[in-house]
Amino acid sequence: MKTATIQLETLTCPSCVQKIENAIKSLAGVEKESIKVLFNSSKAKFNFDDEKLSVEDVEKAITDLGYEVKRSQVKSK
């Protein structure tokens, strides 16, 4: 398992947080209970199995919703 932090372009409303959380939850390989999308800092944090999913897959799910990803950081858990 690895932990990822994705810095997003500024989130404008709480429904943005919910949309992004739901998109990440829909991906196989994400530890669902670890997902935290932080409105004030515009960050998404989660644990994932890097054998099933890449951080790029998560970034694509977010950008497909119309949100911009600034940068990502991945650490071994």
C-alpha cells in the first residue's frame, strides 16, 4: 500500500469535495475508508494498492470531472 496526496486547483464548494471523493471511491485498489478530500487546502489524500492502481489513474478520474490537478506526491505506507 502507498499513500498519495494530490494537490488540486482551488475547490469552490463542498459538492466538489463529494464529487471527487465519489470518483476516487469508485476505483478498484483504493482503500475506501482512507479517502479524505480537504476543502480548505484543496487536497485529496488516500491509500491505494499500487499493484492494482496508479496515482495517474486517480488523477485521470479527477480531471475527467473537470477539476485540475496541480501535483501529486506518493509515499510508501
